[in-house]
Amino acid sequence: MKSVVLNVDGMTCSACSSGLEKYLKKQDGIYDSSVNLVLATVRIDYNETKVDMNKLIKFISEAGFEFNGEQYSEKKRKPEKLLLIIFFILIIFIMYVSMGHMIGMSVPDFVNMTVNPINYVSVLAIMSLCYLIYGFDIIKSGFKNLINKMPNMDTLVSVGVIINYLYSCYNMFLVIKGNYNFVHYLYFEASAMTILFVKLGRFIDKKNKIKATEAVKGLVNITPKKAILLRDGIEEIVDINEIIKGDILVCKPGEKFAVDGVVVDGETNVDESFITGESKSVSKHVGDEVIAGSINYDGYVKYQAVKIGRDSNVSNIVKMVVEATNSKPKIQMFADKVSSIFVVVIFCIAVLSGILNFIFKKDVLEVINGIVTVLVVACPCALGLATPLAMVISIGKLGKNGVFIKSSETLELIKKIKNVVFDKTGTLTIGKMKIVDLKISDDMFNILQNIEFNSKHPIAVSICEYSNFKRVEVKNFRDISGYGVQGDVNGVTYYVGNSKFVKEQHVNNSYISDEKEFLDNGYTIVYLFNKDGVFGILGLSDIIKSSAKETISLLKKMNKNVYMLTGDNNASAMVVARKIGIDNVISDVTPKEKLINISNLNDDNSVMMVGDGINDSPSLKSATIGVSVKGGTDISADSSDVILINPDINVIGMIFNVGDETFKIIKENLFWALFYNCLMIPIATGLFPIHINPMIASFAMMVSSLTVVFNSLRLL
């Protein structure tokens, strides 16, 4: 199976998106499709042996839409603003000709309805025809979707405008034949005004959508298109697609790094805020990783390409964000179900209003007016944008702050969270353990370091960095989760781990008094031992993250139950807990025991687990929402629901605030969309004392759509 994300033009409402999804799913060779109305994209999962790109483009065209390049490719630009200005000027003239006499304005005899009615009707017909040509894309889309049995908002507008225009044309011919009384039954300006309001609404809507999605789409343009390649000592500017792994590249001050790589020469300060949300520059030296798109401040740096193209961290992030915005929470599925039958229901109401107007009023004009007004006033666009626009804004906002979620459903689950569980090392602390006391011989410490060198655990890394050590061969290395590690050195099996590990092996421990002293000081303890006994003890301490206390305090104010869940000893855990204000501490647990504790707390799907993603993967998966504190950028294999690129946990509160605010806005949007349609559609029928004409209906429809857009923009 292969997946691709394509730009699609012509989608205006949820009826469009659901219609395109259904149409694509029916095609042989397509497994699934998901349309993002806000980003104007469609993700297609397909069998590449049956379907190629040309067929996909053909399917999109058959469905009534236009393919506009692969994901976030440069889109064709149209002079929309200029055309709007021109047609706004023209509409002023049309309204002056058609209604000037009603407000006492002097209209030239040439187009005066009483002096020269034939010229009057002809000028209005021609000028209104210009608007039909201007809105041909709307009309084409509307009728094409009607033919494909996928009616949408364009269909409603198109049918209404055409009916109104043709009816006016019929009366125009009667005027030309000499029946001048029918000059009062022309509504060309209504067709023109409807098209203009729809165009204006979409123009404003598009501008605001761009504003709303700039955080998401901005990631795509982070990386430069060109790079400086060092070839045989000579700098050569090449296209980024020409770079291969292992190439040596140059980044000069003020330029962006083209690919993910490792510094091989030089040093500098780098701005990584676009991905981490951290405004402070990061110092880079030989051996340090650099991220594609980060800005080189002041140094001339040579770096080796490590990750390129789709393997880069930025590509992984973009993919994650797009997938998150394409996913649909339950509340959006509800809106989609309503939208899928909305247009059909509106057509039925329009026909019924026409029949009832004919029965009760015996006036063809009232019949036409009722049908057209109902078709025009209905606004599925507001209903369709209510959820996805708010989701895209929130996901983009979180992304700008180094918070990346894998599914929009995660934001929906935020409101259920009652319990927030933190791992200690690497989550509440910086994860950079430091040996503060040790009681072990140099030879034994060298063995311990060599064994730990095979582990990537933060404690192991810290032990290896404590001092230079003589490398010896370690055989049969094994990680024993929750306890420590083991390895064979010179034919002897050694164990490195916590006090629980020592007890389970039933080894004679002569360092009990030292252990008690270390525990009283809140140290994390590491032993070296084998079956013959304990050879030494290390005491390590970690630095609490500066934001930990503030974050815990904020969560308590939000009425969240905060827990610390750690494999570390109780004394060490309690020292950290007291300093940052956590009352509930569960310590000395293995990863398996962590999982059990998370499951016990998660009976009602109310647990958020925050961990470093190293030993916490099972617990992160088991929680309602798993939050991985990466402290880096390699997110491709992460199994959590939320990834924090910046190791600082102060954004946890932000996740709750954004989640709550997002669904507050969504509910407001849905209420407005439903309220508007329930109020305006009955009025539009013309069967009640209060009624409106198509021009007012088109304006109301535009306002309804923009209300949802502007309300969603409050999330920015």
C-alpha cells in the first residue's frame, strides 16, 4: 500500500469533502481516502499496482474537483483581489441602474426603466451575465457534483442563481415584446449579487484559512531549496534533491542547514526555535547534530549529511502534523453525517416551499423567490468548517511551541484527563545524572563503565561520561528491564543495577550502611556485583527541571491528580517530589509494574502519562494520552500520542488549555451553524410574515461562514 497527499481545488463545504471521500473509496485500487477541508488536501491510500498518479488525478477530476499538485506544492495564483475590486465597482453600477429610482436618484434616460425599458433590461442582463462568467467555476462545480450525485454548496448556489437568471430572462423577453409591466419582475441583480457575495466570502475565507494554517504549512518551507556541497575542496551550489548521505556540506552565517547532519568542522550558534519552540540559540561543535531548517547564526560550519528527503526530522514532523489534521474526532464525524444529507434536505425544502407558495399565493414570482432564497441562504460551509478549522489552528499552534500530536482525537480526549502521571528521570529532572559519591575500586569501576557503555539509559550515559575508561570486551550483554544490565568481562558475569536487583540475586551486600547514607541524601543508587558479592556502590543525583514545580502547581490548580511513577528508590523519589510539590509517589517499580499502575488509574480513560519514551513505552501506550518528552528531534519511531521536542515540560499546561479551548470553540461553531440554518431557512421560504430576497440570503450565507472562521481564529 502506498499513500500520497494531494492538493485539491474546488472544495467549499463538508459536502464536498465527504463526497470526494466516498467517490474515491468506490474506485478499484483505492483502500481509503481522507479529505482535509481546511488545508484543501486529500490523503489517498492505494494499491500502486492498480492505480498510478494519473489515475488519481483523473478520479479527482471526475468527482468535480481539480488536482493542484502534491502536498503543499506551490499553487497557481489567480488575480482574485483585482477581480473582486472590478466586480464590486460593476455591482455598484448595476444597483444604481436597477434601484436608483427607488431612492430618488436620477438615472440616465438611456438605461431608465420607464423611459427606455428595453435598454434597461438588456443592460442588466448583459452585466449580470458577466457575473455568471465570473462565477463559472462555482456553476461548473455545482452542476458537475449534481451529475455525480454529490451535491454541495456550489450546487445550491448554482441552481438558485441559474433559476433566478433564467426567470429574469423570460420576463426580459416579455418586456422586449412590449409587456412593459414585467420590467418590475427582473432580478438580474440578485444573481449578480449572489455570485459576488459567494466570491467575497471565499476570498476572505481563504485569507483567514491561510492565516490559520500558516503554522502547519510553514514547516514545509523551512528547509532551503539549495545547498552548498563541498566537492574536492570546492564549494558548489546544488539542488537539495542532489544531496546523498555522507556528502559534506557547508553552512555559512545567516544561512539554513539544508539537511539533518553532524558537524565535522567548525562551531556556531544555531536557532532551532522553529521545531523546539525554544527561543535561545544552541551551541554546536564538532560531533553535534544539526537539524534541517535551523539557522546558522555566526559560524562557518562543515557538516555531513545524515538524514535527507523523507527521512529528515522535518519531513517526519510535517507527516505527523498532516496526519493529525486529517484524522477526525467523533464530533467532526457527527458534523460530517449531518452535512452528508444537508444539501439533499435543502433541495427538498426548496421544492416544498415553491409548492406551498404556489398553493397559498398563486404567484410565480413568489414561487421562484422562495426556491432561490432557500437554496442560497443554506450554508453547509459553516457546518463543514466548524471542527477542522479549529483543529488545524490548534495543532499548528501546538507545533509552533514544540508540541506535536499524532491525532486530532487526542485533543478531544484532553477534557477526560483527571490523572497526570510523570516519570522522574528525564521527565521531571533533566535526565543528566551526575555521580556525586562512589565507593568502588578503579578496576571495578572500569568494568562497570564498560558494561554500561552498551546501554543507552540516561544513568548509563552519565556513568560513562564521568571519566575516561580503558575499553575491554563485553560479551553477552543483556538489558534486564527495571533492574539493570549484565555482561561478561574476562569470562566473569557481572551485574549493574539497583538495590532491588541485588536483593533478587540474593547476593551478600556489604554496602548496606553506604546505601542508607546515599538514600538519606536522595541519591539514585547503582551497584556492581556478581554471585560472589557486591564490588562497589555509586550515588548519582539529577537536576530538577526549572519548570517542574510551576507545571505541577498549574496542574493542581486545574484540579488534576498528579503522580510520580518511577523505578528509582523511594528516598530519591521523595526528595524530588517534595521539592516540586507532588504528593502521590509510586517508586521502586519495574516497567511492567508501571504498566499495571497506569492501567489501575486508567479505568475511566482519564490518565495522561508523561515520560521520556525510553523505558516508558508500554505505559505511554496504555495511557489515554501518552506524552513523550524527547529532548531531541528523532520522532519517527515514537509510539506516544504527543511528542515534546523541547525537553521542558512547561507546555503540559498549554496542552490542556488548548484542548479545552479548542472544543469550546468547536461547540460554539456547531451551535452557530445549526442555529443559523434552523433560523434562516424557514424565513427564506417566504411562508412567514418575515421573509428575505436572494441578495439578503447570499449576504447572510457569507456572514454565517465567516462567523465560524473568525470565531476559530480566536484560537491563534
